[in-house]
Amino acid sequence: MAEKLLQHKHCRNCNKAILPDLKFCDDKCEGEHKEMMRKKRNQLLLLMVFAIILMLITVIPVYFSP
């Protein structure tokens, strides 16, 4: 027989079942998630800066070569 489950969502950080109106199971998970997202954002910005610098290094010599 199939068992009925209560309406629920999952915590964005640890994936535990939580009430539908919550996003995280507790404040610790919310803090960890915010820290992880901050690190990912910083990593993405660093990658973009590196890509722009690499493009400039490869394109600028083409325009200034005799």
C-alpha cells in the first residue's frame, strides 16, 4: 500500500524535509548556504576577471603589431 506523505519541501542546504513555508531547516543551514553562495559568487567574479585579462593579452598585441 502506498503511504501518504505530508506536504513538504527540502532544505536548500542539507536537503532535509521541512515545512512548505520554510527555505532552510535552521539558522545554521541558512548561514552555511549564504557563505557557500558568497564563495561561488567570488569565484565566478575571479573567473570573469581572469577571462577578460586573458582576452586583452591575446587581442592587444594584434592591434599594435607593425
